[in-house]
Amino acid sequence: MVRTTPPPTPQESTKKKPGPPKGSGGRPPKQVNYRILDNLCKIQCTEKEIEAILEISYNNLCAHILQDTGKTFGEYVQEKALVGKKSLRRKQYELALKGNVTMLIWLGKNYLHQADKHEIMGANGGPIKTDQTMDLLSKIPQDKLDALEEMVSMFRASTGAK
């Protein structure tokens, strides 16, 4: 096939081609969906999870939040996470007031400082008698105590324990 137009001259090949004005090219800026971001913060999502779901880098997300709200990423997330914690606490109380025994116990331990009571008792539910323990220990022959002490020393030396 024969070319119908002559090849461009060197002056023509260096001329700028018409196109969009400088600075308007490239990918359009990513927009942040604050409704989704707020919900992710409310359910305590991590920074990596937020990045992945919103499909935006951490740096871009920080820049958008700062520009749009005047807050840092940390400040924004903390503020929105508190809303989620408040909702969670409300649901826990609702469950407890409806009779959920597990939730009643959990809230009692965490907010009322209630604790399970653990007692160790001696024979027939009475107190542990320490004098009996001392009597039993005093009956161990000295050579057995010396052997036990040597075994403890060897164990400590082999494990680095003090």
C-alpha cells in the first residue's frame, strides 16, 4: 500500500498535540463514602479493613478526612467508634433487662465490680489448718529434702529459671 500523506517533518513531530489542559489528566480523585466509613468505624473495623472496603489508600483517606472534616484519621475514627460502643452498650443492657443471665453476669462483673467467689476449704468445709501442713513437712527426712533441693537447682540451671 502506498502512503498518501508525507511523513511528518521534525518540526511537526515535536509540536504538542491538542488535548486536555495540563493537570487535568490522570485518574479522577477517589471520593470517600462517609456513610460507609462511619458504619465501619461504628463496628470497630481496623484501618486495613477500612482501606480494603473503601478501596482507598490510608494516605488518601487521611487527606480526605482532614480536608473534609478538619480532623485527623485517628480523631475521626475514635469519634465514630464511640457511637458504635454506645449502641453496643445499649443492646447489652436491653438483653440484660430482658433476663439474659449471661449478660446480667457480665455487666455485673464489669460495671458493678461483682466477682465470682472462690473459696478453698479444709476438711468437712472448715478452714485449712496450716499447723497440720507444717507437721507433715517436718516429718520429711533431711536427706529427702536435700535431694529435692538438688533437683530444683538442676532444673533451674537447665531452664535458666531463678
